[in-house]
Amino acid sequence: MPTIILLDVSLSMTRPVIAGDKVEDLQRKHLAIQGISTLLDYLSTHNRLEFTALVAFSSLWELVVPFTRDYKELKEGLNRVDDYDKTCLETGLAGVSQIVMDEWGVGLPCQVILVTDGSPGVGKGSLKESFERFYSSQQQREDQSTDGEEFPLPFPFPAKLHLVCLANPLEVQGVVGQLQRLVDMS
């Protein structure tokens, strides 16, 4: 089953890691890269024949490494990602949908591993705003046909969304329900 790693590269991922009373020199992005690198080591040993892609997102998405079996290339791609502006999970998920549809179509199940700090974003493109727009369009769709952007979940192909949240429980206390809703929608 092909795997897409969707990495949050928003500015919130550059926040330092806080361990107890001590602030580390490590950023959340560094932890994400280290964790993904370990996952790639595992996949290269146990799932060598599976295809994996790396996508980075913030307010836009970028296909860093297209589907490949070359785990060295994927690790090099991890080291090439830059930091960008704000978190927009909807944009990243829409990018995943487009990439999978272009490469595999609707018939092949895929797994999506979303690695983020749990920040829902603010303003236009935030997770809250995306859900409000989604539920509003659902209501309008019941009343009449609407044209416009569709929320990318559920994906148009069989998929399992895995969420890796690099935050302590206090930081995501108010957003856990929204993140769970994302997983449930897929």
C-alpha cells in the first residue's frame, strides 16, 4: 500500500521543544524529521517494495519527493524542506488527494501519515474555518446544488489517515476534537 508522508513545515513547527522545565535547542521540525527518518529506516527494511512519497505543506503544498522506493532519496528530501508561513491542514490534504489521484487513481488504497504540531492555524485556512465551511456547504448541498471547493476528506480513494502530533497535551487540549474529526472523516 503506497504511503504519503505529509509534513507540516509551518512556522509553528520551528518552536523549541520544552522538556519539563528545560527548553531544548531542538525544534519540533527536527523531532519530526528524526521520527520520519526512523520510520523510513523501518520501511526500507520491512517494506522495500512499497512506494512512499514526501509532501510538505503550510499555506501551500509541495511534492518534495514523488512516489519512490528509494528511501535514501526520501531522507535527502527531508533535509531539503524549508520553513514556510502558516498551518493550513486543508491545503496539505488537498495536495495529497491530487497527488494520489494523478498517480494511482481511485482504486488503490493508500495510507497518509500527517506529521504536525497540532496547531490548527488561524484565520482563513484554519482548521476551524475549514470545518465551518465544510458543514455550511453540507447544509447548502441538502438545500440546493452548490459549486465551490470541496473539503478534501473523505479522500476519493480508499485511505487510512494517521496523525502524529508533536505537542504536549496542554497545547492541543482545545483542538484534539478537531484533529480526531479529521481522522474520523478519512
